[in-house]
Amino acid sequence: MSGHSKWATTKHKKAVIDAKRGKLFAKLIKNIEVAARTGGGDPAGNPTLFDAIQKAKKSSVPNDNIDRAVKRGSGEDAGGAQYETIMYEGYGPNGVAMLIECLTDNRNRAAMEVRTALTRNNGTLADPGSVAYLFSRKGQVVVSKESGATEDDLMEATLEAGAEEIEDAGEVFEITSEATDVVAVRTALQDAGIDYESAEAAWVPSMKVDLDVEGARKMLRLIDALEDCDDVQNVFANMDASDEVLEAASAE
């Protein structure tokens, strides 16, 4: 799930569980294919593709799979599907607002999957526009603390490139910028010799709903159900909860 910083590292740990690895790989591969189709197969001239490949490598997607996805997307190899991006809006338990980003080659299947996941987990589909106004499109670059960089290092490297905020999110720092500045921020880190985990545009909530353990548990269950859908790429929610609440909610 995106949209809640403190949950990002917990999600990262969950994402590498073998049972979910196949689905995660498929989503990352799909991102690469679409980026290559949209902007060409050369990562040097296609920043979106560069970042999609970087994210896949950080998640241990094999290089062969990455290369094949680039070739399918750029038309070098046959067999690439025609994916389209669809954004669904919804509400979770406790009135949490959600944006559900799908990348699909079958609009009807995606809609059915999303609706089913929501209705089975105390959520509802919302009318277009009723939720989106609560979110802004922002750039997010994640840097692991294992990189050795401090918050001051990151500020010094990225401030002139457009960084607006640097948040300590436990095991990582999250650098927020305008969506149009994400490549400049990422490039500034590279120029400073700082390794980063991911760089992408995300939907960031302008206000958040604070949850207790039970509310957080219901939301995490709903997010898991949505992320289990093949067509769902990202889930953004305006939930907020303390580390302690999230830890208790995650302990099933």
C-alpha cells in the first residue's frame, strides 16, 4: 500500500514472502512493459522505464524477465498485451478514502475484481471524483537507511532538485516532491552517490483518518485483498496509524 509512510517498510517485508512474490513480479514486469511501450526501450532516454527497471531489480526480479518485458513493450518481441490504466475510487472501513490504480487488458475483469474485493472487506466503490480531490499527485523517492545517508545528506543533495519534504519512515527516508521533479530528485541522489530504493509518482492524501487497532486491521485486510487482484497495481489510502497500532493490527 502506498499513502502511509510508516506502513511502507512493513509492506516491503511482506512483499518478499514467496507466496506473494509471483504476483509482485508480475506487477513490476507489467510496469516495465507499459513504460517501454510509452517511451521506448532505452532506459537512458526513458526515465519512467529506468525507474520501473530499478524497482524490479530491487525486488529481485530476474534480469532475463526484465529484458523480455522491455522487448515486448518496445515491440522488439511479439506478445505484449495492450494495457490501459484505470483509477477506481472507493471507501474502506471508518470512511478511509482510497484510490485503486489498475493496469489491465480487460476493463470488465478489473472492475469486477475491485468491486468484489471491496464488498467482501467492508469497503464500497465510490463515484468518480468523490475521493480523488483528497489526494495530490506527488513524486516519492525512497532511500534505505542502509545506504548510510543521513537526513541532512539527503536534504543537501535534493533541495535544489525540488525536494519538498524528507520524512523519517522507520527503516527508510521518503523524499516528497512535485511529480514532475521526481526524476530530478532521483538524479541528484545518483550524482551524490546515494543509493535509492524506488522513485515514482504517487497519490498522497491531503488529510488522513486516524485508525485504532481494529480499524487498521480491517483496512490492512482490504488492502491485501485488493493487492491480490492481478489487475491492481497500487492502492493509495488516507489512513493513519501509529507504529504500535500497525504492529498490533498486523499480528494475526
